[in-house]
Amino acid sequence: MSQPLWGIDLGGTKIEGVILPGPDRAEPMVRTRIPSESGKGYKHILNQISRLVNMMKDESGLIPEKIGFGTPGVTDPVLQTMKNCNSTALNGQPLKADLEELLGVEVVLENDANCFALAETNWGVVKEKMPNAKMVFGIIMGTGTGAGIVYNGHTWPGKQGIGGEWGHNCLDESGGACYCGKTGCVETVISGPGTERFYTSLSGKKLKLDEIYTLYKNGNDAAAIKTIERLCYFFGKAVSVVVNILDPDVIVVGGGVGNIKELYSLGRASLENYVFNNRLDTPILAPSLGDSAGVFGAAALVAPVDTNALNR
């Protein structure tokens, strides 16, 4: 009998935990969340994680052997401290070591985008529609723009821990300055805020992306039409770099921006125009797990390793 899988999704506003029966079943035995209150600092975040784990123990009557964590950044493989976290209190902190000391169990940390890709591979749309996929590229387009890579059922963080950091490739100068220090990153061009800024530059009005999209569908707002067409155009151009380098079996697009249906038609047409091939065979799919993907993916991090898959 397989051991239950414990996963925690460490977000900027909430910390969510789940216990799954095992790698073949995604029906939670326990699922709960509490506020992260990250503005109160690093030690407070640690205390909130400890509180959540104790709640999960009490509710389940179980003790974890190890816990997977989806994090809003990555662990530097050399320094063993966190980097690139939008929850900035985590940056520079030895999160893995501190969690293992605090909780008394082994922990496995991965970027939240990798967890998203892993969950959709194990239990979501990839398993449903592309069960034989070896390489999966999972995109999250929302407030930020990131991605994760899954190869043979396992995440691929890369030598420096930045595997899949597609959001900080330079795409177009019109995106303007990025917080990372570069100009025109994918994130500044096609994230939710980047798309909203472009609409404001045309119309002088500040609207949320869903409002802009409604105007686009109504067909009577020239700025909205140009904004969504631009989003789809640059989506294809940006993704073409990924396809040309990794040539994944499937791409899954999550996050709020991923709800723009035209990404799967106009965006795909743009990708087909830029990819280095005479056609585009790569499926681009919407996810099926919704807000479960992050925490389910964290739990998948502690599933038993299939050594045969690693050698395929």
C-alpha cells in the first residue's frame, strides 16, 4: 500500500495543504488553507506553515514521512537559499533547512510553475488527453508569467534552478522595464498587468483584463480588439522559442490570462507562423485541475520515483 502524499502550496496570500491517498489517486483525504500573512516576515511564514501542518496532522491522524512544497521562487542549488520569489521575505533564506528543522521531516521544494506542470501531467489534462507525453511545458500566465518543465514524469529544474523561466526571456521593448532589471520581458508584454497597461496606453482607461476581454468579444472597442490581438500575437512569438528549443509533446496554459480562448486559436496561429517547422503539431491545452494544480503538484513531489522512467 502506497504512503499518503503530503503537499503544501506556499502562496503570497495563502498557504494550502493537501494529503492525497497515493500517486494513483487525487481525491484529497485532507485539504485546508490558512493566510500566509507574508507581510509579517519570514519567521511568521514559517510559523504559519508549522501551524498548517499541525492542523493536517490533527485532522488526518497521520504523521508525514516527507512533505512537498510548491514555492513562489526557487532554491539556489549552490547557496541553498531561496531566490526569485515574489514573496520577497523568502529571498536569501535557507527555507529547506529551516523547514526540516522546524517540522522534523524531509521536505522537497519546487517552483510553483513546476508543480502546476507536474499536477496536470499526473492527474490533469495531460493524463486525460496526452497520456504518453514525455515532455510537458506548463505555462502560468497571470500577474506574472512563468513556466515549468516535466520530463518523463519528473520536474526539470535545471542546473541553476531556473529551468522553465520563460517569463524573463526578452520579447519586445514595448513591454517596458521589468522588476528583474531587463526590458521587454515576456512577463511585461503578455502578463495580465502588461496587457492591461497596453490597453490603457491606447484608450486612456484603466480596466481589468476580464473587462477588456468582454469589450473585445462585443467587437465595438478598437483598443480592446488591438489589445487581445497583440496578446495572441506575442504569445505565439514567445512560445515559438520554447518549441524550437524543447519541442515539447504538449503545452498547458494556466493562470488567469490562460482563460482567453483566442490564445488557442489566434495565439496558436501566431506560434505556427514563428516555429521553425513546416507545420505545428504541438497541442496547446487548457488545464483541467483549476486551483488544485499547485497543491496537488506539491504532493506529487514526494511520490515514489519511477527509476525506469528516468532511464527511458
